[in-house]
Amino acid sequence: MTAGPVYGLMAEFETPTELVHAAKGAYDAGYRKMDTYTPYPLEEAAEAIGAHHNRVSLIVLIGAMLGMIGGYSLEYWVSVVNYPLNVGGKPFHSWPAFIPVTFECAVLGASLAAVFGMLALNGLPQPYHPVFNAPNFVRASRDRFFLCIESQDPRFSISDTRKLLESFNPEEITEVPY
Amino acid sequence: MSNTSDSNPNLVSVSEIKPASMQLDTVRKKLAEAKGPKYWRTLEELSNQQAFGELLEREFPRQASEWVDPVSRRSFLKLAGASMALAGLAGCTKQPLEQILPYVRQPEQLVPGKPIFYATAMPFHGHALPLLVETHEFRPTKVEGNPQHQASMGATDLFAQASILNLYDPDRSPHVEYMGEGRAWAECVLALQSEVAALKSSQGAGLRFLTGAVSSPTFGAQMKAVQRIFPQAKWHRWDPVNRDSMRAGSKMALGGYYDPIYKFANAAVVVSLDADFLSGAWFPGFVRYARDFMRGRKLDTGDQMNRLYVAESSPSTTGAKADHRLVLRPSEVENLARALAAKVGVATASGRLTDPQQKWVDAVAAELAAHKGKCLVVPGEFQTPAVHALAHAMNAALGNIGQTVSYIDPVEVDAVEHGQSVRELVSDMNAGKVDTLIILGGNPVYNAPVDLEFEKALDKVKLRVQLSNYKNETTDYVHWHVPEAHYLEAWSDARSYDGTASIIQPMIMPLYDGKSAHELLAIFTDQTGTSSYDLVQTYWKSQHPTADFEAWWRRSVHDGFVSDSPAPVRQVTAKLGSLPAPAPADPNAIEVAFRPDPTIYDGSFINNAWLQETPKPLSRNTWDNVAMISPKMAKAWGLYLLEDDNDHQSDAQRILEVEFQGRKVEVPYWPQPGHPDNAITLFLGYGQTKTGRVGAGTGYNAYKVRPASAQYLGSGAKINVTKRYWDIAVTQGHFSMDDREPVKVATLEEFIKNKSFAHEHKEEEPDDQPGIPETLYPKYEDKDWYKDYAWGMSIDLNSCVGCQACAVACQSENNISVVGKEQVQRGREMQWIRIDTYYEGSAANPSVYFQPVPCMQCENAPCEPVCPVGATVHSTEGLNDMVYNRCVGTRYCSNNCPYKVRRFNFFLFSNMPGTDWDTPSLKLGRNPDVTVRSRGVMEKCTYCVQRITAARIAAEKDDRRIKEGEIKTACQQVCPTEAIVFGDINNKDSAVYRAKNTPRRYDLLAELNTRPRTTYVAAVRNPNPKLESGTEKA
Amino acid sequence: MAPIEQIDVRPPKGVRPPIIGPGQTLGTITDRIAGIVLTKRTPVFWILIVAVAAAIFGMLQTAVAYLLAKGVGIWGINIPVGWGFAIVNFVWWIGIGHAGTLISAILLLFKQSWRTSINRFAEAMTIFAVMQAGLFPLIHTGRPWLAAYWLFPIPLTMGVWPQFRSPLIWDVFAVSTYFTVSFLFWGIGLIPDFATLRDSAKTLVVRRIYGMLAMGWRGSARHWNRYETAYMLLAGLATPLVLSVHSVVSLDFAVSVVPGWHTTFFPPYFVAGAIYSGFAMVLMLAIPFRYLYGMQDFITLRHLQNAAKVMLATGMIVAYAYGLEMFLGWYSQDKYELAMVSNRLHGPYSFYYYMLILCNILIPQSLWFNSVRSTPWKLFMVAVVVNTGMWLERFVIVVMSLQRDYIPSSWGMYWFTKWDVMIFVGTMGFFTLLFFIFIRLMPAISIFEMRTLLPQAKVKE
């Protein structure tokens, strides 16, 4: 057993079903500061721990708007305000010709927002995280399913929490040191 | 761009660098042999390998011109290698220390950056074209016609335009040579003086001079003086393109040598008997004649229009403009002339004619009879003397003499028949009677009648001296070679076709060691060292021994001509003696016609890159001469033809072996619509074995089969079709208009019935004031654009004779690059204005139309919106500007240009050999007002924007609007027929406004709504209703 | 080398082959796919292929260097044919890219689970193809050093702004956006798999490298949740994007006045053609890949058949477009359009046109037959033919239209030079090189998505 502060208790399960069941149980027991770790996206797990809402879509919308407005106003400013030219007798403000670039800028803004927004919200890149200290955690990216209740949770206590977790009969329970 | 292989040079790509000259070890060997400081001079002599010499002269920067050589990277690597080996050498030949100094006393009237114009004249084989020459800081950069001179009226031909490039040609002979070794001029003078001394004793027996046709009064006077000192001396004449038939003809009919002067302005009906008076300089007075003739076809006042009948044996631009063109074999023209003469009351007998010929003769005769005194019969320079005699007789019978034609004493000094003259010289040489031969200009070894074997005879002469601006074939046979000064380098004088004398004043000191004929001749009149200025002035003093000579001289030099000096009209009576019996013509024998090349003349312009790349008016090929035959013969001989006889998509032509009087020459055939059957036309001037970088290895040498007996036409040639091909660089692939009507044309009756025949498809044309439903385009007029000036151009298709002068003028004015044969084959020619040639009707005798196409300067220019960088945009005056330094070269604009008038620098064309930017001499010739375009940049016609700007500056300085006619574009200025009109279309009483508001005006591709500023005036033909069609469909 | 093909015999009628072979577990999937990357010994065929590709890439570099030294004159282009191989290749490569996005984005939106095993390398194909395409606009001016200022709006004292009315500028934005988005899509798709590689790496160095790439991914539910949202949204964005890109490319032609270019149906026609050639390229890559790496369990006949069906469908659209082109030409009764049509049929380049019809319409009809759809080597042959045909299509559009436009006197011909060919072939070498390097260093099949296909991956209530 490790001395020193503990990040949380980590339970390892063989199947997603067990994991979800355990996660629900822990949630019902009032635990909030916890997380599940799975080798592939598992919606049920997210719902179980009450984390199925996020603000990515909003960020993307904003990105799209910025891209669109930025793109069009650049074209307008360049061709009408800053350096108007008679190009083949066409109007300075040839809006139909400005649409494609506007569209592309919107998509570009949205996509960048989506990716970097997602990473930011996830706090990635994050070189170090305590859960990696769990001995068998490498299998979280392979074929094992983990539930970790964090010591930050007010209800957290090594013994009670361990008891609770044991009730879901996991493969193994480990204390995750910082 | 040259090569040494002779047998058939054209099978070798013209832009190949002679590999032999790049052998590294030979270079090293020569370096090893070379000793001391003077070795690079000896090196050059050691190696006759021209390119090696070039390499030396070039040193390093000229490698750049290799970069742009499009063909072989290999040759570049070789050259690079050689230059490495030469590194040490290049070190030795570093430039001498040169100091540049500001003007201590600024020459008066020189304002740096402001051009000054000087009047002068260009002597051209027995007559002269009066010129104004534009000079920048005393460097001649552009040639214009002398507007005050009756022979020019401001226009020129393409040779005058291109002559400026000859002045700066780096391949001109640089120094005096004795037996191929460089010598000082003084040495040559000494040698000649001792010879002169020797000759004095023998009265000059054995002294012979050979020149071309000369019209210089001073020269004539000098020659007289020489003959006074040396009574036994003889002066022979030889011009390969001479006027022998005309001379003989006038002797026959008029009893002496006279030059006919035609007044086309007074002629309502013109009949041309193989007379090519609308083609170019070889018809003396072409510039003035073309203008007068076309003035009669403008239709701007009333519906009157002259009518042109042409009977010709080889397609020419004159035939192309004919209202009725009759295709004849060369020998048939005389017969036709006899028949016609008989009809108009000249007693003569003729052989029988074919039905179309007979019809034609009847109709023409009737017309002539109906227009006594207002008609004109013009005989062709290249026809038999009889034709000339008959023409004189007919004009006399029709009372035209004094009305439409008059006669003056020959403009050529001491006129002779050249064929006769040169024959005498050769026989004298063979008889060993000639000790000293002075060849002033010309290249007889190359172009003398082949059967005279001039070079053999030349070997028998003890002392041979040549004055020539290039080292040519003759140079190999002479002892002394003296470089000749260009006409812009030396004082002289000359007479234009109508006898008006001009003082030729030089614009610049001789760039090389050039001497004028006057200076050379002075040695024989004991005036050694007298400058040609003094010689010329002394002569004219003798003509004007008045007190005010100084003023008179100044005025004459300033005006560019001696006032009231036209030769007096001679009263002649044409009495037709017995004509020599016409040569019996075998209808099945193949007849040969020799013609000067449309762009390089008799070969004297072969090293002129501009002219080499100017398409021949009818065949549109460049860098070569072709042999024209009729499409029918081509089929008969099983030569490859596309289904459309007018289409030359393929640019590889089979080689024919032409055998004439036992001599053979290999020529690329060209199926020319409108060419007579059983006949072949060979063009002179190409295939020179010893010439500059540009001319080397181009074309075939027609002189090889041109005997004295048949200078222009002969019968009984044998044609043998070989299996080999000859690459022809054609600038126009397709010669038929198909269902499109780029050229709109109607007959005079149709025109009178329906003035706006050019607008049959009104529905296709956008309306002039489109409203919102028709267009989303804004009215830029409302934004105050095009308000001040709106530049526009109108091109009269009726007047254009396709002489190509505008193309060359544009090239000279706008520093347009030359790209070379291989690039033209790839379709990358650069000339900004092209003259499209269209054939309509049967290939046997089609109607031919010319259409000059510069940039249309569309108001709704399709090229502009597609440019990603805004490198081509509109100016407030409606010009479609091209911003060179902004252009990145996507070529999208060219793709989107429906007129395809844009030109692209696929390589560093501005550095192509021949017009490259490293050769110092060539730098001088460029127009400093026009940017030299670099690689990867699009370019096109700018309406000579530099001239517009110059005029605007002038106008703004004295706070006025630009006056009508103040700006002339280069193409407009040079056009002999005033076909091109340019100006401000906002100005309601400008010529261009009027031209644009004639009912005949139409827009090219109007249906695209590009609203071009360049518009056309539709052509009108004036066929004789009695002859069913404009051109006899044979 | 690959084991003997078990499943790859013709299945009995009516039975659709599975999208994942039997007997696979979370672990086996991970090991099989990650194994390709993590194995120590590089297969011989890989070294051979990469060596050849690298040689061809070298040829490309030579050709481009010579081009920059001398100018675009070394190509066959001229006036009137101002665009030649460069633009043809550009459009061709861009088109090929489209299938990748289509598979990864559109099929994802349509919940086509079969896409998962091919989307990863299809996306890689997209990126590499777009890289090839992007090369051409850069070099086709012969002076790429100018590209910096004209491609993108950079404030300069001269006020040299892009001219936004020009389709070429639309291209710049479309293609660069397309590349960026495809790259992001591909990139975030890789993150969880990098994590897998990190965790199954044997040596420290490898673990470190993939660790950095994985950015500390740990499969937390909250992360997965946002990740999924972002991934879905990207798919939703990429879908209209991919349609817009080739539409914009087609506008390069449609906006001009050149007969044969100036038509309104180009955008859909080009998009269909793009997907057509793209799927052909997917097959050209997938079939050798599954064979060489024995991936028949993951890329099954099902995938090949589906790809074949998509090809058949888009091929029919393209055929329709060819018909339409001819019909509109005739229907307009415009003399220039008619001339364009007859030039296609009888012009000097008509041979290419008939080859195009053969490659793009006639031969692909064989895909109607199950025997062809379920025999990999036959499919491969058809794919090759289709890609040839699609290249010819662009050649016909670009060259044959420019070669004869309005003024008969300015009609011309176009002969490509050896440099044209070297650069074209060179890009193929470059593409192959990139692709095989990718296969060696990154999981060519999305591991975490494959896991979701397993029955045991579902939560049972």
C-alpha cells in the first residue's frame, strides 16, 4: 500500500456492462467526483456518471460565425474600401463572387474551434495524470474498463469507498497515488 | 540560335548550339597554345568556331541566354562546362577600366528622357523611303515615316521598321579584314591608294565597281568623277531583285528608260498584270500607292469605290485585295496582256485564252473602255518586258498618261539592266580583263545568277574589295573586307520613287568600324579621308551654288527632303514596236516563279530577328521560306493534306526536290490556296551559309536554281517528292472562318442596299444601354469613369492589305521579344498584333481577308475577373491595363480571352539570342519608355500606353485636353493605308468616333458582351456585276 | 507474408459477408492492428515499395528544380492551350482525395458501421492526395516564390490583395481549408489509437513518442463525450466542405467563357467524378493492403463490394453528365457549343474522348456483376481503369476546350513534353511514399472504432 496522499480508488472491470453498473451504483451512492476510463467511447458510462453534456457545439457555432464574418468582411474591405478596382466592369462589391470564400472561412473557423475547443475542454495535452499510476491502467486503452472515485469527493474515504467498490466485484481495486 | 550544318540546315532545330564548338578539349588545346596578353584575339582567329568566339565575347552573363534557350539543357550544361574551363580566360578578358562622366556642357535641346526626332531616309535598292527617326539621348530607337514627304506621308513598310534592329545587330561585321584577319582601316586605305596609283597609268583598265541599284546623287557624282580619272573603269550593277523587265519594257514601248509614276488616286479601275503594288518595298512607291489606292475604297463619303482586277501568277496580298482575281501560270500573263491590249485598241496578236480568261478579258476591256483616262493598267515587276510594253501601250491608248500614270527619268542613277550588267562583268572577269573589283554592298557570290558561276570568275580577279555590313558568302572570296556603315550611321543622300531627293543624316556614330560607300569611293577620287558629310554637302553645294546655301542645307536636312526636287515629268509616247514572240508555253510543264521573300526580301534582312519572326502574309509561316504550289497539285503529288485545304494544323511539310535547268534545290512545299496549277513559287533570300546567329540555318537557297535567263519566271521544272519532312513554324493553324464571321464582308451593291449588313444577327448583339433586366454590370460612367478620355480604336478591314508593317512597328515600339522557330512551332509567338488571314471559297481561287487583331481592350474584359492577383485591371480611361510586376503567370486570363490576344513569357524570352538583353549594342535599341518583360509574365497590346502618357503629360503641362491626332499608336502610325484609327471616343469629332459610328462598324464576338474598345469596319468588295463572282472559281 | 485467404472465396448467393471476421476480441484487434506498427522487423515488400517510390519522388524533385530554373516553357503549354498537365493533375488528385472525406464523414453521419475499417487510411489517402494536388497550383506559374503574396491576403504597402472574384482564389481557400479540416479530422481520430500504441509499446523511446502524440489521452468518459461531439461536428462540417471543394474547382472552368467550360452543371458533375475516382483509389490501396498485411478479417469482401457499388452509382452519374454535356451543346444550337461537341467527336483529340468513354462508362459496367464485385483482383483492375478514365476526363475538358475556342485563326494544338510526364508520375511516387510511411508508423485502421464493432463491446442491460 502506498503512503502519502491518494488521488482516488480505481476499480478495474472486465466488461463494459459491469463498469456501467458500478458507475451507476457509485453515482446513486452520492459520489460525484469520479470518472470512468474505457478503450472506446461508451455513452452509457458517461450518462452513468452524469457527464453527457458538453459545450463543444457552442464553441463550434462561435467559430463558424467568426470565420464567416471575418471572411466576408475581408473581401469587402479589400475590394470596396481599401483598394477598389474596376475588374472587367464588375461592381466593386461583387457579392456573389464573395460567397465561396466566405463559406470556406466559416467551415475553417468551425473546424478549428471544434478540435481545439475539444482539446481545451479536455485539458489536453496533459503529459502527467495520476491515474496512470494505477498498475494495470495500460489496459484502459486496450481491453479493460476502469472506474475511479477521486479523493476530492466529500464522501470519499478509503475504507467506505473501497467497500462500495468491492460490492460491484471488480477484478481488482487499487489506490491511485498522486 | 544558329548552326553550321549546311546540306539541309532546317532539319536541325534552329535553336541548337553547335556542339562542335563546345568541345572542352579543343578549348583547352587553344588555351594551351594561347600565349601572352593578346592571346584571346588570336584564339578567336585560331578557331573558326563562331560560338567559341561568342563565348569569349559573352564572358559569363551571357550564360543567361543559354538558360532561355528552350531546347537543350544539354547544350547548356556543355556551355557551362566550357565556361568553367574558360574561367581563367574570362579573368584575362575583364572589361577595360571605363569612366563615366556627366555632360560637362549639356548638349542643347537634349532633355534626358525626352525623345528627339530627326528626318532622314532609308535607301532601299534604287529608291529611298523618307523617315523620321526617334532618338533617346541620341540613340535611334524607332523609325517612323516622314509625314511631310509625299512618298511616305507618315507611313513606312516593315523593312524600314525593322532596319533599326539591323543597326544594333551584334553580328554585323565589326572591323576591316584582310584575308580574314583583322586589319586597321588605314592599312586598307594604303593598299587601295597604291592600287589607285598603279591604275592611273592604265587609265583604270581592269578597274570595276559592282553595286546594287543606287539612287544617291552624290554617289552618282563621285562615280562620274572616278570615270573621269579612270576612263577605262566600268561600273556594274547587280541587285538580285531588280527592275530589268520594267527597264526593257519601257525601252520597247517608250524608246528609253523611264520610271512610271502611278496616280492611283485618279484611277477608278485598276488592272494589275501580276503587279504586286500592295505587297511591299519591292514595288517602289508601295507606301504611297497603297494609301492612294485605299483612299478610293474608304466609302466614308458616298458609295463610290474603285475596282481592282488582278491577274496574277503567284498569290500576293494585292491579289487578296482584288475585286476580281484571275489565277494564271506565270507564262500565261503575257498572253492575257496581249489579248487585253488587242481589246483596248493596241495592235497586237495573242494566243487563245481559256473561257474564264476570255470572259475576264472581255469584262475588263469593257470597264477600261468605259473609264478612259480614269483607269490604270499596272505591269508586274516580275513579268516579262513585253507585259510592261503592253501596259504602257494600253495606258497610252486609254489616255491614262498624264492622268493616272506619268513618266520620269529613272530614279536609279545611270539606270541599266542588272542581268546584262552582271553578265558583262562576269565575262570580263573570266576573260581576265578585271584586275580590281570593288564590290560596294551586296552579296553576289550568294545571289548572282547561278549559271554565271560568279565565284569562279571572281577568283580570276587580282584585287577584290568588299564593302558590306555583314560578313557573307562573298567575304570568303575577297581580299579586303570593309564593314559598311548602316544608313543611320553615315551621311548620304537618296531619291524616293518619285525622284524627290532626301539628305540622309546619321543618328549615331558608327557602332562598329563602319565606312560608307562614299568614303570608299573617295579614295579613287584622291579625296581620301574626306568625310561623307563633306562629300554630300559639296555635291549639294554644286547643285545650289547660291548664297543662302547654308540655310537651304539646314532646311533640307531638317525637312528630310530637298524641296521641289521631284523629277520632272517626261512627255512620252508609247509606240509598240514588234514584241518578241512569247515563249512557247507547254501547258503541262511545271513553271517556276521566283519572288523576293515577303519579310526578308532578297536575303539582306536574313539576320533580322523581327522580320524572321514576322509571319509571311499569306502562308503565316516564320523563320523559313516555303515553296508554294496549288493544293490541287499537292493532292496530285500525293502530299499529305488535311481534309480542309485551308488548314495547316500540321507544321511538318514534305520536302520537294525542285530541279530547274539541271540544278536542284530541296524545298518544303506549301499548298497555297489560289496558287496556279503546274507551277511552283520559290522565295529568294534564305538558306545563306554565312550569316549571323539569327539567320543561320533558316530556309532554303532559291538562288541555287535561279539562272540569268529566268530571273523571275521559267518553265520546265521537275518536281521530285522526297520522303523527308521540313518543320515549318506556322503562327496560324486554321485559315477558314467556318460558320463564324470574324470578318464581315459584303459587295458594294449589298452595302448600298443594306448599309448595316454587318449587323444581320442583331439579336446576338447586346444593346448599347442595357437596363437592370439585361445586366447586373454597373455603369462605370456613373462613377465618373471613362468620362475624361475614353480611348478606342477602329480597324478598317477594307483598307488592310496585310503588309505586316504594324506588327513589326509594334515589336519595335514595345520591346517585344523574339522567341525563335522552335517556340513559334510550339505556339508561343509574342507579336502583340497579329494579322489573321482567312480564305473563303474554293482552294483554287479563294477570297482572302486580312484582319489585324490587337487587344480589344474590352470594357467587360473576360480576362480581368479571373486573375487571382488583379494583375490585369481597368484604367479610368478604359484601358485594359497589364500590371507586369503584379502578374504571377497563371495564364488564366489568356485562357479566358476569347480573342487570344494575350502573349506569355514561357521562358526568359526577352533574353533570346537575336534580341537578348545582354548584348550591349542591343540594349541601345530598346524603347526606354517600355518595360522589358521577364519570365512568367503575361503581356499584350497596351494601345501604346506610353505614348498616351507622354501626350497627357504634355497636355497637362500647358493645361489643355489632349488634341485629336496627338496620339498615334505605333501600328496606326506605320499603316500605309490608314486602316487603323485611334483616339478619344468621347470626342464627338474625332476620327475614331466617326469610324465607330459608320453603319459598317461591328464588334468582334459582340455576342459575348465584352464591349471591345477595338472595333472593326466591315469589308466591302466591289465586283463587276458582269462577272458572276468576286473570284473566279476555277 | 499474408496467410492463405480464408473468407475470400465467393460467398453463397444472398449471404452478405460480415464487416469483421469471426473470433476477434478487443485484445486481438488491438494486437493485430498495433502489431503492424510496433513490430521490429519491417517487411521486405515495404522496403522494396518505398525504395521505388522514393526513386520516383527523386525524379519529381529533379523535374521541379529544372522547372523553377527555366520556367513553364519546358511544358507543352502554349497560347491558346494555357493550361495543360499541371491543372489536369491538380483536378485529378483533388478528386481522388474526396473519397476519404466521404467515407470518414458522410458515412459516419449515415451510421455506416462498415466504414470504420477503411476510414483511417482513406483519410490518409485524402491528405496525401491533396498534398499532391496542392503542389500543382504552386508550380504551375513556374515562380512559386510569388505564391506567398498572391495566395493569401497579406497586407503589403503596394496593396497587393487577392482579387476575390477569381475562381483561383476560391480554389486557394477551398483547397487549403479542405486540407486543414481533413488533417484535423484525421489527427483527432488518431489520438486514442496513439494512446493505445503508447500503452502497448515495448521500448521506452517508442512509448515516449506515441505518448507525446497521444497528448495524455486516458479514455475518460468526459473526454470521450466531448470527443464524440467534436468528431460528429467535424463530420458534419466536412460533408458540405467536400462537396464545396470540387464544386469550386469546377468553377475554375464553369466561370470562364471558354466553350466546353462554360456550363452550369459542372459542380455536381465534378463532385460525382471526384467520388468516383476516389473510391477507385480506395480500392487500389485497400486491396493490396489487406493482402500484404493479411487484414482480410478487418477489410472484408463487404467493404470492397460496398466501395464497388458506390463506384457504380457515381459512375452512372458521370456517364449522365457526359451525355448532358453533349445534349446541352446540341440543344443550345450555339455555334461555338456545337463546334465544341463536334471537336470532341471528330477533333484532333477525339481518340482521348473515346478512350474516356471506354474507361469511365463502358468498362465499369462490369461492376453490375457480383462475380466482379467480389473478386479483389478484378475490382483492382476496374479501379485502375476508372482512375485512368478520370484523368482523361480532365485532359479532355482542359485541353480539348482550350485548343479550339472562338477565333478560328487562334486555334492550336497541345503536345505534352517529357517534363509534363515526369512531374505527373513523380507525384504518384510521392503519394505512394507518403502512404507506406504512414502505414508503417501509424495504425492504418482505426483501432478504437473497430472495438465498437465487436458484440462484446455493447453494454447489456
